[in-house]
Amino acid sequence: MNRAETVVSAMLDAIRGVIVEHDVTYEEYAIAKQWLMDVGEAGEWPLFLDVFVETTVERNAFRGRAGSAGTILGPYHLPDAPVLDAPFELPRRPDEQGEPLTLSGRVTDAEGTPLAGAVLDVWHADAEGFYSGFHPDLPPGIFRGKVIADAEGRYEVNTILPAPYTIPHEGPTGAMVAACEWHPWRPAHIHLIVDAPGHEPLITQLFFEGSDYLDGDVAGAVKEDLVVRPVGGRVEYDFALAPAEVPLAAA
Ligand code: MBD
Ligand code: FE
């Protein structure tokens, strides 16, 4: 059996098993079929998959990897955010709401050797839980940018504390969450991709002690090591990167 057949057969068998085990009716089958079409039409597949599936892929793929904990990428990364200039501050509106937050620390390899010039691609929601590029209220580029670590691997970036995020209520993903009587929230978080030559990019998020939904992230992406405690508007966090995986062909 080739890889596609192995995985696809197993997924179809799992679905068929659920239908039999739970006596899924023809009416329910029709509702599910329409819902799947609706998710596509609403452009919500990235949202649905990253909220309900990505954490399993991430935990499985990176099990035992050296360095700092990673977590899911999510649907709101934009790869072309600009490289910012020191002193680093994520772009914001003149009247931006939200508590000021300074995030700083070091980027090292898995052994603690500083990685000079490491790049930290940072993005997060505003104080209302909206992401620029995905919400009409925010001008493009707000709370997105790349920060560069100095010669000792130290970085510092000024921004604000983001708000918890809720899945849009109007769409099919929100309708599924409501039908299941779940809540649609993620705790407040800052996304980062930390990268340096010769190392695996670290896709991660930082969460905030005491913030709402920390224990019930709808995306299941919180890890203890990623929860930080702001003191006087400052958070220190060090990132350790695993060495780049050498492709077998080149070994
Ligand atoms: C988010 O902000 C997010 O990070 C994920 C993973 C899913 C939905 C919204
Ligand atoms: Fe997010």
C-alpha cells in the first residue's frame, strides 16, 4: 500500500466506523454534506483545520524535538511582514487601545549558544481580538513584523497585550461549535516564528498567566512552557532552536 492509500483508507474507515457506531441517519448525512460545502464556500477550511486538527499534527510531528516548545501556526500568519528597525515596535494605530507590553529575551541553539541576528516574526490580535489582514476594522500590517536579535542573540519588542480570540459566530465553524455547545474562544496569545540559519524554524505562541480560556483553548494549543507572567508590562522569554534536520540524501 502506498502512503496515500494507507492514510486515506484509515481516515475513511474511521468515518465509516463512527457512522455505524452512532447510527448516523440519512438526514444527518445530508446535513454533514451541506456543512462541508458551506465551510469551503465560506473559506473557513484553514480556520477549521488549524483550530480542530493542527495541534495533533504539531504534537506528533515535533515530539522529542530539542529546544523550546512550539505550538500551532494557525490561519493568520502573513509571511511578508516587514523587517522592522531597532528599537523594535510592532506597527500600531495612533489611538491603539491595550496595555503596553515589552517582550524580550535571548535566542540560542539547543545548547544555549547565542544565535546572533536570529529573526523573530511576530504577529498577534489587537485589544479586541482581531487580526490585521483578516478583519476590515484594522489597516494592513498592524501588529505584524520581523524583529532581529543582536550580536548576543538578545531581542526586545514593544507592543500591546492582545485580547482573547473568538471564532467568527456567523460562519459554519461557529455553527458547529454552537451545535456542540462548546465555547469558541482561544486565550490571548502572541504568535512567533523564530529562525536562524542552520536551525529549525520554531513556530510557537506565548500565552499569559491568569488570562481567560487558558484552560479551555478551543484550539487545544496551550502548553505549560508557553505561559508567561507579565511583570510591570514586561515579559522575558528565551527561545532555543533545534538544529536543522539534515535531509537523508545529503547525510
Ligand atoms: C487564531 O488566532 C489562532 O491562533 C488559531 C490557531 C486559530 C484561530 C485563531
Ligand atoms: Fe492566533
